[in-house]
Amino acid sequence: MMSERKSGLGNWFDERLGLDAIRQFIAHKTVPLHSATPWYYFGGITLFLFVLQVLTGVLLLLYYRPTPSEAYESVQFIVTRVQFGWLVRSIHSWSANLMILAAFIHMFSVVFLRSYRKSRELTWLSGVVLLGLALAFGFSGYLLPWNTVSYFATKVGTDMAASLPWIGEPLARFLRGGEDVGGATLTRFFGFHVAVLPGLATLFLLLHLGLVQRHGISSPPRVEEEHRRRGTAIPQMPFFPNFFLRELMAWYAALGVLGSLAAIFPWELCDKADPFASAPAGIRPECYQ
Amino acid sequence: MLATLQLRCLKKGFLETRKAHLTFNLGSSEGQARLRLTWRDLCRKNAVRCCDGCWEGGFTASVLSFVYPAIKFMNPPAIPEASTNEVSAGKVDGFKPNSGRIVKFGSRPALLIRVNESEWRAYSGICTHLNCTVQFQESTRQIWCACHNGYYDLNGKVVSGPPPRPLEEYAVRIRGEEIVITRQTG
């Protein structure tokens, strides 16, 4: 039936890409339907915010310069001179924070719904790695504007790493690219932020999503138990279009929240970092609020 | 394109739900009730169609409100460049006769040549072919562009190679010991 409707161009692509197999796969994919189903949206929301991070990050790369003498000025240029630069930077910063929030909600939903159980352990572990990578994205990206608070936050952060037993000192040296936070740290954090971490995140994301496809979506034990007792199957919702469209609405809502936050509370830039100035009184990340 | 695709999917899902709803209503009615339902359905259909349009428009507009800034962002802002008309190129003693050097003329390079004891020439240092920076060749006493082997004479005229136009000439004046290069107007 499907093949009858296909156009010549559709056929051409089908023969080369095997789209029918993908179509079949999507047609058979389902999502369990129960009272906790809404929690399933948060993985998708995290993914959506990650994609937005990539897109806005690429945009910022058009103007950003990763050297101590130019980094702050280039961000200043972005937010003051480039059209909608303030908005793009604000979306990048707010989306980063919302992504961490969505990732934590996703993680806690997996914990409380006990979706990490047997056969899905690697999905859980790859998710933990992705959360670690997301935090590393945040830590490395925080330094890039090269302002006072990001400079001192990186000094504090790398100093905390130095207090780890055995590996602390070499790790801090590796992170700073030397004895102290400076130009070498900025270059290195930029490299981590735009090359190393995106590469790793893509790999683990593919693994994570592949595993979700392989094992399907888990149902909470109490739902499984209830249906076993009643001798019924857990009701399922087709992934496409039913779940997909709902997920799309969730993304749309997330975009609305993100756009509002970015427009109403644009991210501040504060003062340029000065390695020979004392940390100012009241320095704390809230400076950005 | 993605937005249109999403819209189509959304609309399809919505229409299917609506169709199922109508079938259910009509199926359970009879006679006059059916007529009334049909009339009501007609009204609803129009309302839904109108609502559909608003919704589609709103959705597209809201998505575009994010795409538009992204496109504008990519367009580099015009930075007003202070136009340079006169620069000091150094001291007379710094140049031997039959020598030339690239000097800064605002944000662009200029080629200053000391032809002999008293004669000076200055040109834009940018080759008219494809924007490379030219140099003075002492052996041939010509201006040479290394990129595509273009030659200009000491008047800035093309001698050989691909350059399509002569180099822009600047005026050189000596103020005491100082060499001053000026853009020629008119």
C-alpha cells in the first residue's frame, strides 16, 4: 500500500537508503502508556536543548576569539554589535542551564521509575557519562567569556580538582595547561568545549539512543506487576506520530520558556578578568542573575 | 521545511482525531438529531478551520522568530572604518635609494619606494588582480606581485601578468626628515 503511493523520487531514495526498513521500525516502535508516561519526555527535552546548544554554539563561534586579550572583547562585540548577539548568547547560556536541569529530571525519573534495571544497565551508565560530559561542557564553557567571575570560578574549580588524592595535582596541571589559570587554560578549555566534548558527547549520545531503541522503553515495576496480576498487557502508544507529536509540543514549550528567559533576563557579561586583581567582594555566580 | 513537515504531521493527527469524533457523533444520532449534529458539525468545522489557520500561522511565526535572529546574527556588523588620508611612513634616513618597503596606510598596506636620492613614489600595496600584497623588486626596478607573477612599472602601470588595472597612486611629501604619504583626491 505504502509502495503504491511512492513517487519516482521516493523510490529512488528507497532503493539507495533502505528507508522502508526505517519506516517499518518507526511504525512498530511504541511507548508504554501509564500514569508516569509524562516523565518520558525529559530525555527528549534534554536532547532538544543539546541540539540548540550546538546550533547557538556554532553561531557564537563565528565571532568568538579564544585568547585572553580578545576573548572578553569578542563576547562584548557579540552582545553589543552583532545583530541579536545578546539573544544568541543568552539562549546559549540559558539553554545550558535548562539542559542540565532537564538532564537531572530525566536521571531522577529513571531512578524513581527504576528503569535502570537488568538489560538496561548500559543505557544508564552511558547516561551517567553523558551527564558528566554535560557538566564538563558547563565548566569549560564558563571560562570562555574571560570575565572576573569565570576566571575565579575556574581557579577555584581546578584547585578543587587538585585536592583529589594521587591524581589531583597532575589533573589540575592538565586542566590549566600549566601551573595557573591563564591564556593556556583558555585555549585548552576552548578546545575541550568545541571539539573534544562535542565528539565524545555525540559518540555517547548515539550509544545511549541506540540502546534505548534496542531495549525499548521500560515500564515501572509497579505497573508491570499490576498488569501481570490482572493478566493484561501494558497499553502502548505508537511512537509515531502520537508520542512524537506530544514530544514536539514539549520541545515547543521548552523553546517558549527558553526564549522568554533569554529575552527577559539576558545573560550579563560583568567585568573582564584580571589575573593581577583581587577577587572582588561578593563574587559568586549569582552575579549572572 | 522542517516546520512545514511538523505542521503537516500535527494537522494530520488532529484531523484524524476530529474525523473519528464526527463519525462517533453521527453514528449515534438519528433523524432530526442527525441534522442538528450535521449543522453543528459544520459550524465546528469552520471554527476548527479558522482555529487551524491561526494555530498554523502562530506556530510558524513563533518558529520563525527564532530563525530570523539566527540569520541576522550571521551577517557581520558593518564596522565603520576610520578612513585614512595621510600617514607618516618614517624617516628619510630609513630608506636607501632604489629600495621599497610596505608601510601601514590605515588598515591597508601601502608600498613606499625611494627611486633615487630625491624621487619617491607610493602606491596601494594591494595587487589589482586578486588582492595579494605587492613588493618592490630592486633587480628589475619594478613592482612585483608574487602570487601570480604580475609586474607593474614605477608609475604603477601594468607591465606584464594578470593585473587588470594600475595600482592606486599616493602622493609622497617630505616634511623635514619625515616622509608623509597622502591619498590623492579627485
